[in-house]
Amino acid sequence: MRVDIKKLRQARADKAKDGKTALEQLNALLGKDGLTEAESTQLAQLEAKVDGLEKEVAELDQQVAAEEKKIRRAALFGAASLGGPALATVVNDVNPERTAGFRSVAEFAVAVRNASMGGGLDPRLGAAPTSFQQNQGGAGEGFLVPTEYREQIWALVFDDQNLLGFCNPEPTQGNTIAIAKDETTPWGASGVQAAWRAEGTQLIASKAAATGEIIQLHELYAFVLASQEVLDDAPRLQNRIFNQAANAIRWKAFEAVMTGDGKGKPLGFMNAPSLVTVGKENGQAADTITVANVLKMYSRLLRMGGRPMWLANSDTLPQLGQLTIGNVPAWLPLNQPLLGTPDGGVFLGRPLIFNEHSATLGDPGDLVAVDLTGYALATKAGGGIDFAASIHLFFDYNLAAFRWIFRIGGQPYLSAPVAPAKGANTKSHFVALEAR
């Protein structure tokens, strides 16, 4: 009796998903003190359910392993090895709902190429559920890439250790998003207030002063062509269509977050009305940064939680490296950087990240003090990205085309710098130094 290995893997994935949910519920109860009688009963039921699912997953793993062994033998010793038709298509897949059985995006791309060049339709292309992969158009112009590989490039672009990952995400299902902006401060006269009360006096209510703002999502794309040589080299293909495309998209997206004009792209904080610009010192030489500059900048940064940091062009390093406050260097390099720490070291006690978005030394934006949680980055909910592959577009050149389309928008939450509790100098999430 022939067993459908895809169904086995699907059953295994379903059981594992149920097990994960049950385990999370079980751990939540185990972490509570003083369970009620009902919770104790539920705890026992969840223990039994997790034990049962664990056994079922183990049994399915054994069945999958046995079928994979049969498939390997068929591939090695069956008719295919003698030049005849293959007896089986090897499917190496953890969750067929997400990958359609392809081990990598490179393997998927080669299958698309082969199908388009008359080499036969891989069963994984033709039999996959249409919820995540389907022929595009009546002539089959392309294939929508499986969910797993669409989300992998999304994760690469919005990695937490990259600058986009520091922004505040505002996911949406549509092409616009309405955000509620509250520009009040705890010390201001509007918004939610706290007050002292004398005994017997009436409480005076305050109200949140939120205002609505619409952010339009804009289309950002990457369009990559892969030659026959690249298609035949899976590692190079993986690098070309994942890593390089992700780097290009990430760079273009944060370039807009920093310097975008808001026309067909996000509004960058360097062009936003909320930017605070600190003036240079009297008689300050061109292309210099002084201790007075950076201290004044840091004093104007709005610090209400968040993740304050410095962004700078590496052209500034010869200046920053010579700044001292008393006998203490303002910039401290990390001689042994730890995973997740900025490679630019620490400046005035905050992370410093050198990048290619910041302006060159002497121009506005060469060094900025920022809290990127003050920037609303609107994206499609659920890792929304359209990633498709096609051979037909450049068929006569023997090139495969890969296309990614993101929809993102953004702007700072503040519409203007805010007044301090005491003093006259306004503050913002974004502070720059004027041209020198």
C-alpha cells in the first residue's frame, strides 16, 4: 500500500501545531500560584493531551522516516537511475502548508525554470494549495512563492538588529492606516493628568488628547534577473535572490525613513516638522563637531522610555574619537563587540551606529540623536509581501525574473517639537546638528 508522504507530513505538522498550543496553555497554568479547582482539572487534562500528542508526533515521525527511506531507495535504484521515469519525487519539508515541499527558495526557482522550459511540471508546483502558491494568469506567467520563503525575506528586511527594526511598527491590512497620535506630555496642560486631592474634594477628570493621522502605504519593489548560470548554482541563487535583494530593500526603506520627502515614499525624520536642529557654535570651524555640539544635541532629545541612540556617518569618527568630557572620552569603542551590540560603540552612554544613510561630515544629519520608537512605520500586517517568480518575461534571454513588492509608509509621531516641563528649549525624538 502506497502512503502519501505529503499527507503524513501534513498530519505531523497539524499535531505539532496542536501540541504547541496545548503546551503554551499548560506552561501558563504551571506558572500560576494557587490554582483553582477548575484550573487544576484543566491542568491535568492538558498534561494528558500533551503526552498523547507527543506520542502521536513520535509515531508520525517514524512513519515519515520510513517513507523517506523508501523514496531514497527508489531514487537511487529505481527506473530513474536507468534513464526511465522517476518513481517518486523527493519532498523534504517540515511544514508543507508553508513550503510546498521545497527545501529552499533556490530549489523552488529551479523547478519554476524547468517547468517553463518544457522540462515537466514538478508535482510540488502543480499540487500545492492555492492559498499560498498558484499560477498567475491564464497562460501561467509565473508562480507565487510559498509563504515560508516570502516571510524569510521579510524577516531579513525587518531584522531587529537593523535600523528598520528599531522603528515602531504599525501593521495594517489596507493601503492606509489611521494612527492615534498623543503629543501630550505628563507635565503639559492637556491630556491625561494627575493631581493632588484634599480630603472630601471632588475628583477632576482629564481626557486623553489623541488626534487621528492617516499614513499612506507606498510601493517599494526589487526586481532581480537570474541567468542560467546562477539558476544552476543553488547557493549563489539563494544569495542573489534573498540576501542581496533584502539588503537593497532594507537600505532603500530606511533611506526614506531618514530623508524621505513624503511624496510617494515615507516622510523622513530629517524632513519632518518635529526635527530639532541645534545651531553650531560661534566661530566654529567647518567640518567639525565639538563637545558643546553633542551635549546640546543630547539635551534636546526627548527621553520618555524608548531606545535613544546616535546615528552617524563614519566620516565623523575622526572628530568623535577626539572628544573628551573632562578626562573621559565621549566615544568608547567596543574592543570585543557582543552579539546584538552596535558596532559603532558607545557615545555619551548611548549606542552609536555608523551607517551609509547619515550625511557626510559637516552636512545636516552627519550626526543625529534619535529615538526611532518615535517613528511610525506602517507595513502590511502578517509580513505582507508579494514575491513572485517567472521565466516567461525574458524567455528569449534564458533569464528568470524574481519580483518583490512591499508596501510601507511612515512618519514621526510628533507633528512638532514638544515644550519641556521647565525651560525654553523644545525637545524631540529626532535631533540634528546644523551645517558647519
